[in-house]
Amino acid sequence: MELQGKSVSQGIAIGRLVVYQKKDNVVKRERVEDTANEIKRFAAAREKAIEQLKGLYEKALKEVGEEGAMLFESHQLMVEDLDFIEGAENIINQEQVNAEYAVARTGDTLAEIFANMEGNEYMQARAADIKDVSNRIVSVLQGNDDSGLNASEPMILLADDLAPSETVQLDKSLVLSFVTRGGSSNSHTAILARTMNIPSLITVDFPEDVDGKMGIVDGFEGKLLVDPDEALIESYKKRQEKEAEKQRMLQELKGKETVTIDGKSIHLYANIGGVKDVADVLENDAEGVGLFRSEFLYLETDDFPTEEQQFKAYQTVAAGLAGKKVIIRTLDIGADKQVDYLNLGNEENPALGYRAIRICLDQVDIFKTQLRAILRASFYGTISIMFPMIISIDEVKKIKKILAEVKEELDEAGVPYKDVEIGIMVETPAAVLLSEELAKEVDFFSIGTNDLTQYTLAIDRQNAKLESINDPHHPAVLKAIQMTIENAHKGGAWCGICGELGADTTLTETFLRMGIDELSVSPSKILAVRDAVRKLDLSK
Amino acid sequence: MKEFKYTITDPEGIHARPAGLFVKAAAACGCKVTIEKDGKEVDAKRILGVMSLGVKQGETITLKTDGDGEDAAMDTLQKFLQENL
């Protein structure tokens, strides 16, 4: 059985499913004569509740740290809140009823106020806190204050919703994951799960009879798998191990510089293919975006993307990176990436055909629209532009002329933009051979190793028969890379690698010795590459 | 009476944690302390009242202290807002 929910904390958990049964306080409305005594009972119950909350605070402090523990301090303040106390006391006095009823009703009324705070999801979630507090006092008044769950083996905990006081009383070492029917991404269970670094799902509508069965929580896809077969468990275990390794690296390497033991540092950027990848970039602690493939804008639509559509995408990424560098590669379509509305037609040899910058320099309108969108977005972050498939100095000169025209148009219209670095992809043998001259024209190079390998070795990378001789470590490819780096530096440009080879940690040392300035890899490889760089000592 | 207008910069607004700390600080003052937002004024010594304003980032509140020691109270609470919210 597969149940879909929403993930509020990522990760994988495999274990026994346990459905938590909440003990509801049944509160009866009873008439009392001695209201003064009820007021006294209420005061004593508050005192006891405060005592409990202090204990929970201490426990939470040890288990989840100050951030998580603060909650119990705010619960204490709620117990002592005059609105709450006066509200309940008024009900006792005016209606001559028992304290339990007065507390429960006051709690409900106050919770309602928070639950109705439209547009403030955070405060709406606080309704659960108020209910939790009033339940606590009612429990004390009724004389039952034991918690509901005893576990002896690790489990995936399923519940309607869990109150903070319920979660803190759990033995955390036994909880593999929280799955709730209700809840929100701001609920305490969700926050706790993220603090504990365990997966958690909300809005999963599970049947009661899953209790006791084996289950898998996929906190990446938001899925709960009930009764999975052996093969599925195995594949999830592998995924879990990989995640654990990633987590270990994250803990160790997040926020650290990408620098060798002897002090040589490089920039480590991420390759992305769309706006949605920004979260991955940040999560994996990339220092910027070294290759933002703009093709998705063209491939996902039935017609040319408008300037506005493009601007929004570029702006979102630039703003999301908050000032870190974002290198946008202009349209790289043709060859294996086709779109109908461009009417490219069938080509005998598309890899050597009408593609990328060749289209842009031929259909300048398409190119200008993109450049305008990029320049406008540059105002909101740190953007660089990179051009693919360059084979000549003349192309670069033409590009620069078009770029200057676009800037002039923007100036005339009074549209703000920032200075952008411009660079080229070095992915043809022609560009390698001309790299010294090209370096004088641009700010940077980024070596596209996939195409460079294909063109250098004359091996079609789509041809499965050639797989065995398609060697990206081929000495000719490595020599081409070395030459490019050296010439970049001679001409005053910096040089990076954005092809797949950049993430090949068996070559990291080679690239650093060649003098590479930047590596741009897929977000999931960032930490592995940083790890490799930090273990190197180039002085040896 | 002392008044101070402040625009919340914390991305989460006045959420439970700082609200709790703020209420504690306000409770320690001898004078009357209130917070007002959009015409709704609440006792700053009551956490539920403060939270029920639902103050978000970018919204402006008015802090008022009134009575004995209103200057010192304003000093302390103003600083608290600027440092924590």
C-alpha cells in the first residue's frame, strides 16, 4: 500500500508502524456551589502544570536544544496568561461550574481566535499550543497525568496530530519518523522532526489497521509505503546509506571553504537546469551557480518564451542566490535538444549543425530578447553571461556588439542593470586552439567537457557502440583542458569546468595542478568535490 | 506616557519565542505596557494578547509605556525590539 502525504522533513525511515492513540480528556460540565474552592483548585493545577512544564523544558533542552525547549517556556507563559486565567475564573464564578469545564472552554475559545487568523499560518498552528496547555491543566485537575505511549523498539510513529508535550515525552531514540493525518509544516512535530533530522510527513490519511505493520517513510517524495516487499526495503536501505553519507559530509563540510591543505582555494559552483534547483544549490552549500542552463525555458513551452517569462526565471534565481554568482548560459538548443517552434528541420549531422550560438547570431531577435531578460535580472543579484559553442574571435566580437546594443536600448528606456562578466564555453577544439586570443576578449572560460570530449575524439556521444572507447580521461582531452587553462591565464581570464568531468574526483587533483579556478558540478556532487579538494596537498 | 513605533524585521514576525521573551521583559516593568497594531491595543504582559496581534515582518507596531518608571521601561523594551525583532 502506498499513501501520499506532504513531506515536512526529508530523509528515509524504515521500521515498524505504531499508531498513537491519544487519550482524550472527557470534560463534564458540573454545577458547583463552592466556586471559591474551584478557583483554588484551578490555581493549584496551574502551579502543578508549571512544574511539569519546567521539567519538560529541562528535558527538551537536553534533547533538542534551546530552540525546541523555548516552546515549553512559552507554554508556561500561557498558563500564567491573565486572559486565560481571568477567562476561566469568570466562567467558574458566573456559571457556577467546575474548573475542568471552565478551563477546557476557555482553551477552546482562545484556540479558536488563533485558528481563525487567516493568512497567518504560523499563528494558526499555535492553536494547538493553547489546546495543549488547557489539556494539561484539565489533566492535572482530573488527576491523570501519565503520557500515552510506551515503546520498546524503534518505530515510525503515526498519529492524528501530536502535541508538543506528547512529542517531548517520547523516547526520541526510538522514533524513526513522525507521520500525521493533520499538522502543518509549522507544527511542532514538523519542527521537531527537522531538529532531530528525521523524516516526517503530514496529511497522510492512513487507516488504523496499519498498526504493527512494516513501513517505509520516503521523506523526499512524501510517501508512506505500508508492507513493502524485500526488494523495496533493500533499495530504500541503499538510499538511506547514501543519505547518511551525505549528511555526514554536510555536517563536516557545510560552510567550509573549498581549499586545499596547502591553501589553494577554488570556487565550487553548481550546475542547474531551472528555478526549482535553487533549493538544492543552497542546501548543498554551493558557492554560486556556475552553469544555469537556460534551455528549460525554451523546451517547456510551445512558443518562444517571452522576455518577461525569462526575466522572472533569471531574477528568481539571482535573488535566491542572494548575491552569490550566477552564470547564465544563453540558448544552447539544437543537436540533441530540439523544439518544434524553432523549425530547425532534420540535419544529417546535428552535433556539427545549426545550434546554440549559431542560431542566436543568425536569429538575432531571439538572442536579444534573452540578453535583455538577463541584463534586467542582473540588477537583482550577481549575474554573468556565458555563450556556448564558440569557434572564433569573430563570433565573440559579434556577441559583444549585440550586447552593447541591448545595453543601449535599456539605457534609453531607463531600465536598470548591473555590469555583468561575460564568458564563453570552451567545448570545441577550435576554441581550445584559439584560447589565448579568446581570453583577451572575455572575462572567463568554462570548459564543457562533454562536448569537448566528443569533438576532440570525434566520437558521437549518443552512439552506444562507441561507448567503450569514449574516454573522457583521454590524454588529448586532458591536454586540451590544460592548454585552455594556461591560455586563459595568459590572456587575463579565469577558467572553470562545468562539464561532468568537473565532478570526477579522480581528476580533482589533476585539475588543481593545472591551475583551474572554478569547478561547477551538479548540486548533489558539491560536497564530495569539496571533500576531495580539502584532502589535497599540492605542495607534495 | 512614552511611545515608540517599530517595524518588525524578523522574517517570522512576532512568533512564540520572541513573544515569550518580550512578555517576560514587559512583565518585569512596574508600569503599564501595551502594544498596538492597526488600532488594536493589547497588554504587553499577556502572551496570548501579544501573539493574537499576529504581527508579521514589515508591519509596524506602537509600543507604549505609562506610569512609574516609563522611561526606563521604554529604554529596555525598545532595545529588546531592535535586537530581537
